[in-house]
Amino acid sequence: MHVLTYLAIVKVALIIALVYLAYIDFRSFQLPNAITLPMIAIGILLNIVDTPYPGLASPTSSLLGAIAGFALLWALDKMYYWAKKQHGIGLGDAKLLSALGAWLGLDAIPNILLIASITGVIGGVLWIRFQKQTIRSAFPFGPFLAFAGIIELLWPQLLQALILNSPT
């Protein structure tokens, strides 16, 4: 199998999983462990197993990305809980970011978080407006993590290019 074909299959599989998870989260406010946990394991394995085809990240970056992805959102939720006495983000979101870190590596985490946060704010405003919700209403963040993961997978240098080429 040609390297480009292998990488295309891997990328399409990840995109399908992310689109499916976004749909589930949008409809049910849940990201099932039955999907997110295997995604973490598969992402790490794809980047660790020595095959004639390159992974999407180095083994070290994959492991650190999985750990950092979960830890960042877990810590954010703990800080929010400490301040407000309620959870602010679901652990399904943390597991999804962990899976993205496992697949795409540690360097992808900041880009994914930035893209997901920006699109999440826009989506949140639309959610409040069209779903007749309040600012305190629950809101699915998984679709925005999935969208950001797809952007980072397909165009990993997009954010840097936009920042570096922006007019000053």
C-alpha cells in the first residue's frame, strides 16, 4: 500500500469518527467512552507501531498529546468547579481532546483549543440566539473540538499562516 493511500485512509477514519462524535454530542450532550477511549488507544498505537508508513506524530508527542489533552480540560473543569460549585465542561470533551492529542501530537493541542474556543464562542452565541437558551445553559463543546481537530488534521499550518500573514 502506498504511503499516501495509508495516510488518506487513516485521516478519513479519524474524520468519520470526529463527525460522528460531533453529531452525538450535539444531539445528546454526551461523548461516549465506547468511542473516545478506543480513539485514544488507536491514536497512540498508530504513532508508536513501527510500520513502513509514518504516523501523524512521533510516539513521544502522541503520548504527551494524549496526556496534555485530557489534563488541560480536566484541570479547567476542576478550577471552574472550585469557583462555581458546578462542572463547566464534561470529561467527554477532555477525552476527545486526549484522542486528538494522541492522533495529532502535543503540538496540535494549542491550535485545536484556540480554533475550538473561537468557533465555540460563535456557536455559543448562535446557540443562545436560536435555541432560546441563556448564557447559563448547557452547551455541547465536542462539535467544536471535532471541527478544530479536522482543521488541524487537514491543514496543520493554517493557524500559523493566518497569524503570520495577517496585516499589522
